[in-house]
Amino acid sequence: MSTSSDTRKIVVIGGGISGLAAAHFVKKIAGNQGRSVQVDLFEGESRPGGKFDARLDGGYTVEAGPNGFLDSKPWTLDLVKDLGMEKELLPSDQSSARRFIYSRGRLHELKASPLSFFLGGPLSITGRLRIMAEPLASTTPRGKDTSLAEFAQRRLGKEALERLLDPMVSGIFAGDPSRMSLRAAFPRIAQLEEEYGGLTRAMLSLAAQRKKAKKRGEEAGISSGPSGPGGVLTSFKEGVSQLTDRLASDMGEHIRTGVKINRLGVANGGLYLRTEAGEFNANSVIVATPADSAAGILRDAAPQSSTILSQIPYSPMAIVGVGYKLSDLRNPPVGFGYLIPKVENRKILGALWTSSIFPGHRSPEGSFLIRVMVGGARDHETPFLPDEELLTTVKAELAATMGLTAEPSFSTIIRWKKAIPLYTVGHLDRLAEAEANLPPGVVLAGNAYRGVGINDCVREAEVAAIKVMETFI
Ligand SMILES: Cc1cc2nc3c(=O)[nH]c(=O)nc-3n(C[C@H](O)[C@H](O)[C@H](O)COP(=O)(O)OP(=O)(O)OC[C@H]3O[C@@H](n4cnc5c(N)ncnc54)[C@H](O)[C@@H]3O)c2cc1C
């Protein structure tokens, strides 16, 4: 890895989507600016990808982590375009727009239109009427962070918090609304409240703006796209790892797997990294590992940042993949799947009907795959039950919540001790302090900071790459 003296050496630590995308963006920006950089990436595990891990087993493709990204945000799609991988994209089936919540003994479909929402859904009439009083709720004091639970209960009522918000938070963060920061986890909602004084006012105002924009578009001969505001869940034909595999292969000899970085040090105006395989020098370093690893790496060079990062909690999770012969299913489910509010006291967070989301791509012909999510911030025990007990629990829960009594012909279990970071109240202020105390040339990236979705990770990777390139000016 020899370099000329004016080539800047940039090291990325962590080969999940955040680190791999950051390395891609550094090379892209340097290319656009005509600068010479050498980018090396170190990944502690033997395979790159981190949480991107599509496992092929018995003809099934079971995603151990994410099953896709939303196409309503530009960041992942732009990266896919950079890589010329558009043809590999796999949009979810239209029927997966149907999403359900299990409440009071049955599955309720969540309808997008406000009228259908008020006529059905998991809320009682009292709960729905309480939502209508939202414009009268007091607003969060400007600049103050609050928990998602406090915000939702104040604005929408206890029932909406427990039966709508809570399962949605499970679906994204496997989190606990009473601890989670509104500003960090749902910045758009915090921003809407601040800008419009409430959510109903914001919705009405935005709907009016959209109507005007549509009219202007029609006058200009532009038609709007088919996806709703949430966007279409999109993956890759062979599973999400296609993206990280491609980014890793683009690194060529500059990716080192199975090399864990233990410490970062500062010496003679530069940075060095200590590993079991020796020391490596760098001008700049992007630390794109989970927060606890970042805390260890930065312990000597940035003790204050390290302490803050070490306190970011994570939810544990098990993903249980169960496959059925279609002939054993009385009514194969149609839709995305369902989430379960905590008040229901069940032992699973919900289930995704994978073969309905990506028909023909994740299960062998004549079979049906379901991915069941277990654990989360409020259940540190069930994910770690012995395999057989966990599978028995999952089968009993599927029978109780979706009436599925058939015996699976396939099963697999994947456990994450630290699946998803939890942004607790005050997260953004603590993060600002951690970042302010980093040594010059060191930048953080990864899902522990400003969003856990794939789109957020890719966006933050680009921000990290821009910051690193700015340090060279
Ligand atoms: C079960 C599950 C389902 C999800 N579903 C979705 C979904 O459908 N859609 C969505 O948008 N998001 C989803 N997410 C979130 C999303 O997958 C993650 O936020 C994202 O993949 C995190 O990427 P990352 O690169 O920041 O971290 P990681 O993927 O955790 O990568 C960090 C990497 O750093 C490496 N590392 C750690 N320490 C060191 C060290 N000292 N030296 C070198 N390397 C080190 C690790 O081995 C790892 O490879 C899901 C997450 C989980 C767990």
C-alpha cells in the first residue's frame, strides 16, 4: 500500500453500510476534486456488511438484518445509481402496502386515508376522538427534547401512544417510547410541531402545499409518482448484501476483513491505529463502528467522547425465520405483516410476511417465509431462550396473533445482542459534545448517531466523507 507524499491516507473503521458507503463517498469526492487519496477500510469480522446479512439456507433467503430501504428518500437510490446497480433493485410487491397492528385479539389493517382511519384501526372511538383534540395540546418548549411517549400522550392521548405509536417504534427501533428522544429518533415530527404548532395543522398545511404543487405539476405536464409518502420498500434481487458486497469488492485490496481496530492514537501531527496485525498510520479516520466499539477505539485519544459513546444503549433482537409449505397454509397472508403493541403483553414484536413482500425471491416455489422479530428494548430475555424453546414460543405466538397453526418445514434463528441503538432523551446534545471533543481528523459515522434506517446511514456516510475532505483544505 505505498503512497506518494501528497496522497492523503484515510482509514475507515467498520465495514457495515455506513463504513463502506463512507469509503465510496471519500473516493468519489476526491475524484471530483482531483485530489489524491488512499482509502483503506478495516472490518473486524471475516465478512463485510455488518447488519446487512442475507443468509441463504434451504432455498430460502433470510435477512438477518434489514430487508430493504424506502425509495421515498434519495440517499440509497443515489448510491445505487453511482454503482450502476439499478437493474439489481427489487421493489416490494404492491400488496405489501397493507400493514397491520395486532390489538385486542385480532389484526387491524392500518389505512392511509384519514376517513378510513377514523372508521377502523386499532383505536376505540374514545381514542379516535382524543386524536381529534390534538390541535388543542400544549407544544413542546422550543429547543427542549422530550420522550416520544410524553409527546405522543400529550398531543394524541394514551391510547394512540400505546396502540399506534408504540408498535411503530418497535418496527423501526425495537425501542421504548418512554426513553426515546423525540428530536433524535423522529426529527421530522419535532420539526413539524415547532414549525406549525401541532401535527394536525402541519398535515393540513402540507396537504394544501402538495395539492398546489400537483396542480403546478399538471399545468407543467409532470405527473406524480406511484409511491405514497412512506415510499416503497426496496431491496435487491439476491438480498440486501448485494449492495455491501459490491461496495466491498470495489475496495479491492484496500479492504481488510478480520482485522479489529483496538485503539486510535495521535502522534506527530497524525493518527495511528493499533490492531493485533500491527499499527497503521492515517491523516484522517472515519469511525463507522457501533458506538460501544467506537468508545473502545477512542478511549485514549478522546476520553470524554468515549465515555459518552459508551453510554448509548442498544436493543437486543432475535430474528426467527419460519418457512411453510403453501399447501399447509389455509390462507397464505397477503401484506407486509404486523406489529404488536407492548400493552398486548405478547412475546414477539411482530412478524413480516416476507414471501408476500418479495414474492418469488425469498422462498422456494410452493413455500412461504415469515420473519418474526423477538426482543427489543423491553425484552432482554426471550431472544436468548434456547433455540427449541424460542421456536416453540414463536409458533405459539403466531398461532395466537395470526391464527397460524401449521407446522413450519424450515426454521432458522439469528440473534443480535446489540441490534439497534436507542437514542434516549438528550441524545443530540450528548452527541454534539462527543463530536466536539474528537481529535482533529477523526469523524464519526454509523447508525448510533443520526438515524438507524439505511437511508440515514448512507446520508451520514456522505456527510462524514465531506467532513473528512474538508479537513484537507
Ligand atoms: C434486525 C434488523 C432489521 C433491520 N431492518 C431494517 C430495515 O428493514 N430497513 C432499514 O432501513 N434499516 C433496518 N435496520 C437498521 C439498519 O440495518 C442498520 O442501522 C444499518 O445496517 C447499520 O449499519 P452500520 O454500518 O451503521 O452498522 P453495522 O452494520 O453494525 O456495521 C458496523 C461494522 O463495524 C464492525 N466493527 C465493529 N467494531 C470494529 C472494530 N473495532 N474494528 C473494525 N471493525 C469493527 C462490525 O463488525 C460491523 O461490520 C435493521 C437492523 C436490524 C438489526
